Amino acid sequence: MKTAPALIGITSFAVILLVWESAVRFGWINPFFVSEPSAIALSLSRAARSGELWHNVTVSLREFAIGYGLSVVIGVLAGAVAGRFRTVEYALDPFLWFLYSAPLIVVVVLGVLCTQGLTAVEERFDSWRTF
């Protein structure tokens, strides 16, 4: 039966949601740390109806596109310059080897920490624009 894997996957997902909902409702899990799936779905539908969700999604997609585009441009330019000039290659080499040798989770955490600093600066500029 070709639909068996899909049916098993859907059933296991439903069972996990049911156990999760029950664990929070019966107090086995502190709702301060883990919300109920039904509350999450309700909040999501409210945000979608009010337009808040779509606004936040467009802001996130715009920021992702800008960041990705800048990283591609900077990466290609840095690679071209490093390929052309041996001195630049030697200057960039330690940073590249750090990224190659570090576990991916470390790179992600460093990226989050760096972007949090940029977000704080951006929020500061946003507050100045209101005056």
C-alpha cells in the first residue's frame, strides 16, 4: 500500500500533538515554558486575520533577501579578490579555516550574536527617527 508511509506520518504527528496538548492541559508540563498547540493555532489564526502575521512575514523575507544578497555579493567579491591577489588570500585564510573547522552550531551562534548587535543598533536608529 503506497499511502501507508504518509498515513503513518500523519498519525504519528497527530499523536504527538495530542500528547503535547494533554501534557500541558493536565499540568504535566509548565505552560510558562511550553504552550498548548491549540493556543498556538489560535494565536496564529488571529495574527493572520489581523494582518500582523503577513506584515511580519514580509519584513522577515525582506531582511533575509537583503542579507543573503549582500552575503553573496561580498562573498563573490572577496573570493575574486583573494583569487587574484595572493596577499588577500593569506589575509582571509585564517578566517576561512576557522569557519571550516568550527562546528556549524558555533558559527550559527556567532552569527546570531553578531546580528543581535546589529539589531540593537538598528532599534536605536529607529528610536532616533521618531524625534
